[in-house]
Amino acid sequence: QVQLVESGGGLVQDGGSLRLSCTVSGDISSSYTMGWFRQAPGKVRDFVAAIKWSNGNTYYADSVKGRFAISRDNAKNTLFLQMDRLKPGDTAVYYCAADDIGYGGRDYYTWHGEYDYWGQGTQVTVSS
């Protein structure tokens, strides 16, 4: 069983920065991909970024490319999302997710239904 706990959300002004953390408990093997998703009120849960745990390859939604950076600390089983140049449109609940994606195929999926484990979410609000 895998448990995910996010932290680091908050209120920030337009153009500001935040760093989200996701502490992972349980057995995350190299077959996993870790991702960040976000969901604004009344909208679907959208892919933000993903990282393949084994090789560190990273992937981003076009809307955050160049502003957000996903990273991990394998020794501490922690996932991060550094968010810079935040915009009001980035306001959402941000979720950490884990997908036991296996080996030899795709490194990641953007559809939230593929992910096996989820955190409780952390609110990010960007004021204009």
C-alpha cells in the first residue's frame, strides 16, 4: 500500500513562487511514475507534470512548461513541484499521484484514471 501526503500549498501573488512536497510512504519501486495533477472548481482533474522514478525523466503540460519543475529525492521518498511565475489561472487543488506503470512501455500518462494512488490535495491560490 502506498500513501501520499502533500504539503506546501498556500496563497501567493501573481508572479510568485511556491514549492509543493509529497511524502511517499510504502513501497515505491522503480516501476512507478509519480505525477502532479490539479483541479479547479467545476473543472476536470488536469495533468501538470510527471517523473519516472527509475530514470528521472520529466514531463510537463504545455501550460506549465518553463515555469514548473518536478523533482524527487529518492533517499527521502519525496516528490517536489517547484512552481515559479505563478498566474491566477494556476489556482487549484494540487494532487500528488503514483502510477505503477511497469517497465518497457510508456514513461507516463496524462489521464488521471491511470494513477493508482492519490494524496488528499493541497490548495494553491494565486491572487491577481
